[in-house]
Amino acid sequence: MFSEPSYLAARMVAETIETHFAEHLAIARQLGEKDLATALSSNIIEAVIDVAFWASLRREEGHSPAISLALLQPSQADKPLIFGQRLRLTPQSLVKLAPAVEQPGIHLGVWHEGDELYIWGTTHTVPGICFVLEVVEPGLLVIKHRRLAGFGKFVNIAVLQGDQIKVLDEKSMGIAECPALMASLDSMSLPSFMGESFNVLLQLAAAVRIHKRGGLVLIVPRNSEEWKTSIVHPVKYEVTPPYTVIADLMNEEEQEHKKFEWQESLLQAIDIIGGFTAVDGATVITQQYDLLAFGAKVARSDKSVPVGQIIITEPVAGVQASRVHPAQNGGTRHLAAAQFVHDQHDAVALVASQDGQFTVFAWSEKLKMVHAHRIDVLLM
């Protein structure tokens, strides 16, 4: 029998998660997808979340577990490592195994037989729409699934932190009022059925977060010099000619995109640009991902005025938009991003804070103000 869960958030979110996976698996089957996970009941989901939460609060030799659990059978994994004897899924089992599976891309394989949940081994691969639960830090869990394309970041479904529950808003992602943000985010790894698209900006966001120094990325139209009116001159680190490797790769034939070499080259190019964001100042790229400059200092355009209020949203169900002064939204990077977008309506700015927060800024033509959209929940 499953032990009676005592983590209230697990019970509160389980049915929502069950419905999400059932709906997306049904859509995938209708589209003819074959390599798909098995649907799970809410009581299994609740039990797994409960065990993972209590495991996250334990320590083994001074270390908290940071692990990933995937709910699948060994037959659904490619070249799995299978233990000679099943291990009952308990907080103690997870804490003991954690040091061996903390590397990114390794999942502990979990399945059920009757009313028993057990750990059967490890795997690097999981089928499409497979329930994956990541223990990020004590009390912080992220529920996600693999994109159908099998490449790029997993799709986050919900974030549980203590008694806080954040379920992603599948309908509008909180950005229905801002076409500029929609244009920038519409191909992200959102929980809608977007398995075939790979979003460079989301991977870039993840790369920026890795160095933990924070960063500011300005995304401007190609073949336009207007952005320079909002930058202090001279630009110390201008890239001449622009670094176009990402754009060149994206322009290759669609069949090339499925090759491991192409995927590795793209991720490497993204990591290169992500590294430059650690340099003090802004990194400037085009909408086609050409790198134009880094270490640039943002300044208010001579033709503009200081930015006033901005609107803030988050892609979480039930979270309402709020209007605040940009100084209340973060530090100097956030203020610089808001001012830049206020001056350059056709630009988008990305800000990563040192504490892991990530915000996208774009101009809302309908609201006639800067729109800041926090996407931390997509990147965990």
C-alpha cells in the first residue's frame, strides 16, 4: 500500500498534474506519436511527490539531495541501468542514492506494481510526456516532462516550494495583452503541445543562469542601428563582424536539426553567448541570434523620457498582473532593461538576477507601457 502522504501540497496538486499529462498524452497519440509515457493516476503522483519532498529535507553527510525521478518502466528506457533488486521508494532510499545520480541528465527510474512504488535503476532517456520530478533543493520540487522532439530543456509543469504551489498557465502564459512578448515566447518550451519547436532564447536563459553572476541581454532587429541611441559610446566590446553561428545553424535544412552534431553545435554556440553575459554590461543580439556586442552600457535615449510604471506578469495560473515602478521590480539591470524597451519598442530585454530570477521585458502596444514577464518557473 502507498503510505499516507503527509505533504499537503502533493494532495492539492496531484489531480491537476494527472489531468495535464492525460490531456497531453491524448493529443500526442492523436498526432501519431509512438514513443510516449504511460498515464499515471493522481494517487501515484501524490505519493511520489510526498516521498521526494520529505527526502529533500534530509541530509546525507552534510549534503542535501539534488536528484531527478522519472516514472517509467525499464522497457520504456533506452539502455537503462537496472538494479539486481528493486528498492522501495522511500525518503531514505532517495537520500542514499542521491550522490550517485546528481549529474544532469541522469534519472532514477521509478515504477509501481500494485500499491507499491519502487526504484528499479537509472536512465538517461525517457519517453515523450514522461512524468519527471526534480528535487532542486530542500523543499523545492519541479514537475516536468520531456519535449516530444527530445532535444532542449524539459517542459516545466509545476513548481512546489514548501506550501507554495505554482502551476503554469497553459492558456495565455499571462502575456495575452503583449504581442511582442508573445512573439518572443510563443516557441518556448511551454506546457502547450509544442514538442517540435526548439527555442534558442530559453536555452540562452538557462545558460545565463549557470554562471550565477546575473546578466542583461538586449534583443534588437537585424540591420538596424537604432538600438545604439540607447547605449553609451564607445561600445567597449563590439563584435565585428557579428557572431552568426546560431543563425547559420538555424538556417540549415530541417533534417540537419535532428542530428546529434547539429544539436551539440547549437548548444555550444548558445553557451558561448551565455558566457559573455557574465561581463558587466549588456549583451546585444539580434532577433536572429547574431551577437553584436557585450559589456554595453544602457543609457536613456536623447529622444525619450524616464520610464514610468511597468506591468508585471508571471506564467502561473491565478497570478494577476500588477503595475509598479521599475525600481520596485529589481535592481539596476531591471531598470536598464525597462528603460531600453521603453526607448526601443521593437526590442526585447532579458534580465537574469544573481538569485536566479529571470524576467523578459517587451513593449505592450495595447497598454502603452513596458511589460515585464517573470519566467523563473520555466527555467528550473
